[in-house]
Amino acid sequence: MELKTPIGRLRLLAILEGISYLLFAITMPLKYMMDIREPNFYVGMAHGWLFILYGIFCLQNIYIHKWGMKTSAFALVASLIPFGTFYADTKIFKSVDKKEVD
């Protein structure tokens, strides 16, 4: 994963966004069952920023790599599904990254 390329930065962001999404599985029970609100606030804030950046970076890569409608929609919708960004990284982003490096 080369962070100097747009697709490399998108891959890193996809992993971070996916992790932040999964952290809600820990912070939501803390908030609603144990009345501990702070972890959910910070994870929510981080996830919100990562979600927005993921969308922007997806749009950037859609434009650069001229992805079709199906690939573009899949990349954007992946952020709405748990584990979706990990799957998008494996199926789309990694193969594009390999082509850029070669």
C-alpha cells in the first residue's frame, strides 16, 4: 500500500473507516447499557470524519481511474455496510493499487 498515490490513501482510509464503524459494537452497549457516553462520542466523531473523507477519496479515485457506475456505487455503498470497506479494499482497491505499482 503506497500512501503517495490516491488509491493507496483510499485503501488506508477504508481500513480506518471500517475499524471505526466496528468500534460502535463496543461503544454502543457502553452508552446504552452502562450509561458511559464518552467512548461513543469520540468514536462517533472520528467515524464521522473518516466517513466523509472516505466519500471524498472515493470520488477522487472514481474520477482518476474512470470507474464504471457499478464499481463506483459499490465503493461508495461499502461504507454503509459493516465490513464493507474491508471487502471493497480486497475486491476493488487492492487490484487497482497493483496495476498502479506495475
